[in-house]
Amino acid sequence: MLMNDVIDIIALVAKQNPRDNVVEHYCCPNGYNLLKPEEIKNRLSPERIGELNQEIILRQHLPAPRLTIEEIDAILSDYPYKLPVEFYNLYQRGNGVLPIGLGDKDWNCYYNYFYFPDPEMSLLSLGEAMKIYGYLFKYLNEGWSKVEPNIFPLISTEVGIWAIGGSNIQQPTSAVFHFHADDISSENFQMKIVWNNLTEMISDRCSDGNLD
């Protein structure tokens, strides 16, 4: 199964089973709280959704929910390797988020996306991923990082980093690795393969919000 096929399945499940979308999570009391008090428990009108979306864009709080190939290449300009085709497919469909449903929607509206697999442990936006890669590369140049220079982060939490590997020539897929950031200077540093490819990761336990 290809990455876009997997995303289609997850998008349809997300539409059928209510879950927090980006706007609802972003506007909750623990977020920037753009909602009015009376709106917190009430269903938002399409007009209000549009207003919130524009407010988020104007404040530049969130990256674009989708990226073109050209935009991906521009953000990755300081990454000296080629990331796999499945990675490009993923970030064209959602920049750290995944779509809710399919079809003719406003795909520039954050209301049509949810954090994947959940808000607490979600895919990094491409800009955030590049920042973390920059830290790893800096530590590598300083001689105390054991991470290979082609490793590119996808998810970063207190329980570790999940990443894929780039190559000199673009490949269809990449294995998904897991390691602990606190161990990158240790002689006992280990980076284990947890999925054979990124598509497998997205379709497997991530769909249940489980990254163990």
C-alpha cells in the first residue's frame, strides 16, 4: 500500500469518528484560546471557523497545513541528502497534520486537519523538523553526537525521537528509527529500526495513537 492510500484510509476514519481538529485543539484553554467563552462547548459555525482560520494565519502561529514539492525543497535546502518519495507524499498531504475526510474541501483551512497521531505526540511540521535536524548536525560537528548525518527527525518527544534516513539518490522509502536525544553523546548510543518504512509507521500503531 502506498502512502497516499494509507492517508486516504485514515482521513475517512477521522471523518467518521469525531476527534479534535487543529482549530479545536489550538483554541482550547491550554492553547492560544482564541475562542470566546460561550464558544468553548458549542459547535462552531462555518463563518466562525473561517474567522479563526484567518486569525491563526494572520498571527503566523501555525505553518501552512499543506506543502508543495517546491516548498518542501525550499525548507530542506540546508539538508544535504534526498528524503524518500513517501516523505514527500506525506508532507504534501499534511505538514505535521493529516486531513479529515477527502474530496472538495478548503485544504488551506486548519479545521480540516488533525494532529497525527495525537496533539501530545504528533508529527513535526517540516520547519520544526529542520530545526531539530540543525541541532543534531551542530552536535555532530562538535564531535559529541553519535547520530548519522543523514538522519532526519519526524517526531520528537520526551520518550525519544523517531526519524528516517536520507540518501544521495532519492529512494522510494526509508526505515524509521528510534533513539533517545539524551543518549546522543553516550558511547552506548543505540538507534533501532522500529518500522521498515514511513508508510508502515503511519498505517500501523500510529493510527491508534501508539508509538511503542
